Amino acid sequence: MIVTVVRSRLAPGVQDEYGPMAREMNELARSIPGYISHKGFVAEDGERVTIVEFESEEALHEWKVHPRHLEAKRLGFTKFYSTISYQICNVVRARSWESKAGKP
């Protein structure tokens, strides 16, 4: 699994235009073969963090080079974000646990 962690801050006054683009990119990401999940968070200080999971580097590459995503990235760098950074990580080990308490 490949995990991408994107950290960003929106530029002032772009939220109305950014929101529809972000929703479109959410739907587009889901359509990429090998997509697993993504989730975004906003901290109290305004920093945004998005965690994206793909099955493989090939799937991530398909997302990276999609023409509509390339356009959204260009707008992100030139218009939407005051700062942005990302890390692409290979998952070495993964575990999960869920409580069975209270479940039928």
C-alpha cells in the first residue's frame, strides 16, 4: 500500500472556488483503479491534512498523471494554497483493531 500525506493551508478568499474543485477531485480519486481511501482533516490553526491510500505505486501514478488532477494541482500551486507539502510513503506493516463490544 502507498500512503500520501498532504499538508496545506488555503490562501485567503479561495474557499468558494476551492470547495467545488476539492469535491470533484474526491470523486475522481475514487474512480482510479487501485484507490483505497482518503480522508481530510482541518486543524484549529487552519492547517489541512489529507491522507490518501492506493494499492500500489502504479495506481498512485495513474492519479498523479490524470489530466484533470494535473489541472487541479496547477491551480493549487498558483491560486488555492499558501503552503503545501506532501510525503509519499510505502506501508511496511499495518494492523487494525476494532472493539466487538456493543455489536450484535
